[in-house]
Amino acid sequence: MNRRYIIAGNWKMNKTPAEAAALIEEIKPLVSDASCQVVVGVPFIDLPAALEATKGSQIGVAAQNCYWEKAGAFTGEVSADMLREMGVQYVILGHSERRTYFGDTDMTVQKRVRGALDAGLTVILCVGETLEQREQDITGEIVAMQTKIALGGVSVEELSRVVIAYEPVWAIGTGRTATAQQANEVCALIRSVLSGLYGPEAADQALIQYGGSMNAANAAELLAQPDVDGGLIGGASLKAPDFAAIVAAASR
Ligand code: 13P
């Protein structure tokens, strides 16, 4: 097992292009020594500014969604090819906010994953249970189903361009973090699902992040778990010192 951590900020619908460039300028010197992968996931409209600001640095840029068709009459949508051509390397897919507010389903997430991989992007695939599902003790079933459906048709070679983010919905933006043990338990379960689909070697190499109220204070403990290979950070990724502290915790 020799997995390199990945710390990705999900800025959600925050920051104008000028603000995005300024935040990246602030983050850049603070993460220049990072040994983990560092990614910022910005709104579509901020992508050019983010790509420009990260040029020559080791910070990767992610979009927060993409459509599965390459082009056509799909008003308001952005294709994976468009992202790829501009230099975007990553795309966050299946985030619970997309599923809750914008009608994403396991099947549409599967199509988006297909489109993104075909375009050459690396996917950060979000899965996670709601509070009701956890209380009904079906976390394992839900997360396994989301993972399996999203990866339908994804080859073992392509799996190396998929990062899975376990984000319990009840922990997102609530300040209520999963315990390190809860986070590790579900990340380990996802790894066992991957092992069933792709074999133990591929599962051992796969990167599985935790997301949900991860911050500068709790990152080290979460990242110390054997099956947690990084973080997908919302609120704390909008503050350069906090994001940098999480990157530092992942760089040890
Ligand atoms: P918070 O870190 O704000 O809880 O958000 C997590 C998240 O949704 C990252 O995708």
C-alpha cells in the first residue's frame, strides 16, 4: 500500500473569478511543500482564473460537475470535453448537493462518470448516506450501491482516474464530523466493494477521501486512519490557512 493523499477543496458556489484568483494566490505559497495532491474545485465561471492562477504550481483544478454528452442542444450545460480542452484535470461528480437540489441520481452520475473518463478527466466521485439511512443501519448498502452504479462500465485501468469521496450527508456543512472510526469504517467498506469489482490490487491502490466538516483541527486524526487517503473539504477550503493546515496534515 503506497497511496498518495489527495486534499481537494470544494468551493461550491463561492467566489467570483477575481476572488478565486486572490484565494489561490494566498493558498499557493502555503502549500508549495505539499507531498500530497492538492486540488481546488471551483465554480465553472472561475475555471479560467483558477487555471491561470495555478499555472506553474502543483495545485490541480477541478470543476464541480459536467454533462455526459459531448455537445448539442443542452442549454446551460458544460461537457467534459470542454473542461478538458481548457486544462481542467479533475471533476467532482455525484456530490450530495447535486443529488439533493439538482436531481442527480445514481444513473445520471454513472453517465457523467463515463463522459468525464472518456474526456480524460480524473473523477472525484462522491457517495454517502443521509442521517435517516445511517439510523436505519443501511449505510453500507447505500454507499455500496452508489459506488457500484456510478462505476458501472468503468474498467480497472480507468479506475486509476477515479477518486472516491465518502461524504456522509449529515456531516456536510453541519460542523458534525464523522468520527475517525466511522470515516474509516465506511472508507474500508468502499475499498472492499472495489476489491469485489476490480480485485484486491486495484482496490489497494484506489484513493478514498473523507469529506464532511473536515477542518484544520480534526484533519490529522481522520487522515491517520488506514483507509482514509485524503479529504474533500468544503467550508474550510475557503480559508487559505485552514486549507493549508489540512494539506500539511496530509503531507506528513
Ligand atoms: P463541509 O466541509 O463544508 O462540511 O463540506 C463538505 C463537502 O461537501 C465537500 O464536498
